[in-house]
Amino acid sequence: MRENCIMDFLKELERNNDLKWMADHKAFKEQAAAEFEELLQMVMERLAEKDPSVIGLPPKNLIYRLNRDTRFSRDKSPYHAAFRAHISPAGRAPIPGGYYLNLAPGNVFLGGGVHAAPFKDAVTMIRDYICGHGEELETIVSAPDFQNHFTMTGERLKNVPRGYDADFPQSEYLKYKSWDIECRLETEGLCDLEDFCERASELFLLMRPFNDFFNEAVRDFQYPVREN
């Protein structure tokens, strides 16, 4: 069993979420961050055995910063008390979808799918693709492995959006604006990194058909060009 300080650090950060505490515990933070990067690398090595899309991805490019953007938030806590990463060829960008890892006190989960809500064109592309491949999607989400492990959590509308057939057999999936899925894990599982990585990689691979379906839908998506 390989013990680590990841969750110990996050619990302390949750209780002491301020700039001074972080400055005073820089070595603690760096140790936990290094262990999270090592964990991420271990998961990716296992994934690469069956999903070549993750081969060669630099872990540092996949990890989100601890710093929070507090400009428009009532919560002025400067840090996320969580280590987060998105294993995808596009790194932290939400499209194409990949494998999302979130470690936080009392909130450890794996995620997948495509977080399309911020991009109107991507949402339309996915809905149109579902209309032409509804039975394929139904087969994926009704599979026992999917039903036993994953929950769809993405933002959704109350009704089928205008322009789409409400009687379409898979119309429920047209209501979504983001097709996100989650699988929650016990925090205690992090006590042993090897066991956690093995379990995480197994679950990530189970969500691969779901990811592949939605990534095919947004295969031609291009991010809007930002004006200077």
C-alpha cells in the first residue's frame, strides 16, 4: 500500500483557505501536487493500454489550477480545495470530451462526456447527431456497465428544444445542453494509490463508448476565435 498526503492537504486547505496559510505551507502543497501528478500519470499509463488517444499527453497540461477566479463570485476563497484534471488531447478544454478526475474532501468522482453548454454550435451539432444515431446512443446508455456506474449530470432543459421532434424515441437526450456523466467514489479509496488508479482506469474505460459517441458528434467543432 502506498500512502499519500493528497487528501490530508486538501482537508487542511478546506479549513484554511487563505493566501497566508498557502504561503506558509508551500512545501505541503508542492508535495500533494506532485503526488496528484504522479497519480494522474499512473491512471494514464493504464488507460493507454486500451485508449491510445492518451499516449504522450503531458500530465501538467491536463491539471487545473488551484487558484479560483473570484471576480464575479460571492465566495472570495482564493483556492479550490480540490485537485482536478481532464485527460484529453485538448487538455483542460471541454471539447473533445475526455476523462475528468476530481479529488476533494467528501467529493471524489470521475467524469466523462462533453461539456458543451458554453458553445451553442457544439450543442446543435450534438443534438443533430443524436437525431441520426438515437438507437446507438440508447444502446450505450442502457448497457449494464453504464447503468451500474454512471449518472448523467449535465445541464438540461425542461422540454425538447424548438425545432426537434418531441416524439423522437430518444428525445430525452435532446433536452441536454451538456452531456456529462459522473461516477462517485469513496474518499478512503485514495489511501492506496495503486488500487485507486486501477479502479479509476477501469471505470474510465467503461465510459469510453459514451465519450466516443459525443466526440464523433463534435468532430468538426472549432472554438470561436477571440478578438483582440
